[in-house]
Amino acid sequence: MHAFAQALSDPALRGAYLAFSLLLLILPLVLIWLWYRQRDKAGTVDRPMLIRVGLLTLLWMVVNAGALGFLMWAETVKSAGG
């Protein structure tokens, strides 16, 4: 963990990590939206599928919140000098 915190002290790497995290957050949601839109046009949308999409979106947000929280923790470790 300390090595990862040290690696994130580099501003370029930290920026790349943030960009990657943002991509991980947005890209799947856009893909799910496009997939859902295509199914809606075909008239094959059902309630269980809507629930699955909602749960997947919620799970994805929690995972990304954890990743960004880890980044904030690493920033705190770096600024504390330890």
C-alpha cells in the first residue's frame, strides 16, 4: 500500500489514475444506456432487466467511489509524510 501511495505522489501518474477512474465510471454507464436504448427500440425491455441495470449501476458507482477514496487516502499519506 505504501508503494502505491508513493507512486501516486507523482502528479502525472495521479492525473492518469484519475482519468482512468473517470473512464471506468462513465464508459460502462454509457454502454449500458446504449444497450438499453437499442432494446427499448426493439420493444424487448422488461422489469427484471431494468432492475439488473439499476443494480449494476449502483455496484459500479460503489466500486468507483472506493477507488477514488483510495486515491484520497494515498494523497493523505503522501501529505502526512508517511
